[in-house]
Amino acid sequence: MTSGHRPGGFTLIEVLVALTICAVALMASLRATSSMTTNSEDLRMRTLAQWSAENRLAQIRIQNELPNVGRRVFDCPQAGYALSCTEEVASMPEPNFRRVEVQVRGAGGQLLAQLIAFPSRLP
């Protein structure tokens, strides 16, 4: 072996730098995956809440119901999730029309969906 010849391979410093870079990249990908999971669950809850509000408005249309003016709170579970619906009915200048606003809230009270409709019962 000659005195100027260096054996092949990596030094300890090079290995540590490579491991640090891999660790940072893995942590970033875990954070991105966690964020996507959280956003997916939020989107699922908002979709279910939207369906609950649409179900109530469809019920009003199908039954040709002209709801009484006032506020009503009722449970509107969807896919095993406990959701709470608030229905606010307001009168309109035309007596055969109502303004119906349905708000759907999650278990923590956060607003997940809100729909407004104007049902009528015309003679």
C-alpha cells in the first residue's frame, strides 16, 4: 500500500450528514401526511353536515310543508356522528313563502354547514 492511497468508503461525518438529511425529509413527509389526514376528516364531517341540512330542506319540499316561524333545534345524526341542526324560519312579505335557514353543528359546537331555502305553498 502506498502512503497516498486512501481506502474507499464514507467517513463517519458523511454518514451522519446523510442520516440527518434523511431524518429531516422523513419528518416533513410525516407532517404532510398528518395534515392530509386532518383535512380529510374535516371534509368528511362537512360533507355529512351538508347532507343533514339538505335532508331537512328536502323533507320540507316533499311534504309541501310551510314551517312555522321560529327557531327549532334538533338532532340530525349522520353516519354515526352526532350532529345538531338549528332551523330558523322567518316570515316573508308574501304570506305563502318562508325563509328557512338550517345550520348544522358538530359535537364541539363548530358550524359545519349552513343552507338557506325559500319554501312556498302556493294556492
